[in-house]
Amino acid sequence: MYHFNYVSSKKLSPVKKDLIFIMNSVQDLVRHDFTFQFEFVGSVKRQMVTQDIGSNVGFDFDINL
């Protein structure tokens, strides 16, 4: 059974920074063919990300491209 808890901003921040770095790297790679913007939506935007403490599932990040 899953037991979800909210993730603190302190724990979420480095993971979010890594995702931003990855998205910026992808933008640089495809810049000659097309451009795109991205933004965090859903639970990330509302600072309400959850995590199942009993498993290694990770976080759910929704990104709008």
C-alpha cells in the first residue's frame, strides 16, 4: 500500500534545478531546428509534490512544453 507525504521545498529544489538544466540543454541541442518554452504545471507549480516514502518511485514533475 502506498503512503504519500508532501515533499519539502528544500528536498525538491535540487531535483527541480537538475530538470531545468536538462530542459535548457535540450533547448540548446534543438535550437537550430526549432525552439520551445517549458513551464512547471500541476503539483510542482502549486508546491504540492508528493512522494511515497515506502518505495523508490521518485517525484512526479509535470512540465508543459
